[in-house]
Amino acid sequence: MALDLERADAHLAAADPVMAALIESVGPLEPRPPRPGHFEALCRSIVYQQLSGRAAGAIFERFRALYGSDGFPAPADVLATPPETLRAAGLSRQKIASILSLAGHFASGELDDANLHRWPDEEVIAHLQRVRGIGRWTAEMFLIFQLQRPDVLPVNDLGINRAIMRRYGLPGMPKPAEVRAIGAPWRPFASAACLYLWRGEDTALPAG
């Protein structure tokens, strides 16, 4: 089920007065569209890990330019690319290993767009975590921004935890159990709550 922002806003405002005030203060959300393909979205996520947006964007464009102007490369094309060519595009050895691992999972059929759409959230996370360099947080961002799943709560996201601490008057950063307890009323629209928390803190969102 994709995120329905109208229903999400109504639910969050009725269920949580703090969230109601946040929605009122930051205004309606305008979610960005997903990337054309899931392989592209995940490659982009890997490239952007631990880099500033401008630097990562330049590397990603050089990586994509290796394959011409006919759209994003297929996993098999990436697997056939010499590592030194990928390195020349600006990718680190660790990110090359991660992208090749991802391409291998797609080329073998272990990952594909149809299954990623069909699998429940936790199954998507479990499959993505088998790829080198993809952890739970990256998988959760994929669920929120690419698959637009409605009820994802990344309990270890620094931006969300900082926003919760400030908005809910906590003395320190919340632990995962506390994030889950505070977020319980947001269900089944935790993803929208996270988007509002990020926006309220003017947090730079993961690359999409």
C-alpha cells in the first residue's frame, strides 16, 4: 500500500497533539517521486552514503555517464564494467564492492522490482541487508522514499531522534524503545510522521 498523505494527515493530527501542531506549522508535504527503477535508486543510495550531496551527485552522474545516455545501466552491464573504470568515476573500493554486490543480486534474480513491490516491509529489509554495504537504515529509506510504504519508523535515524527529543521535550536522545512508544499512535502512518519530523528540523533527506 502506498502512502496516502490526506489520510495520514488526518490520522496523525487526531492521534497525537504534538504531531498535529507540527503538521500545522510546516504545512502539507510534497513527497518527491521515486526513481524510475529500484536498481537505480539503490545504486544512488550507495553512492550517497557518507558523502555531501554535491560530491555524491557528481560521482553518481559520472558513474551513469559511463553507460551513455540511454538511461540507467542494467545490472549485467555494471557487472561487466572493470573495477578500475568504476574507480575512475570516483567510486571508492568499498562502494564499488557494494554496487557490484547489488548488481549481482539483481542479475541473479534474488532482487527484482516485482518482488520488492510485493514483499512486506521486513522482508524487503531482510533481502536488501544481504547486499554488501546496505544496512537496515538504508533499507528503511528505500521503503519510505522509493517504495513509498506508509508505516516505516527508522528508530535509529539521528534526525528523527533529534526531532523527537525537541518536539516531545525529552532530556536526551530517545532510545529505540522510546521512539517506538512515542510513535505508536502514528501507526499505520509512521512514514508520514517521519517526513514531518525531518521537515520540521529542516533535515537534509537521503538522496532520492
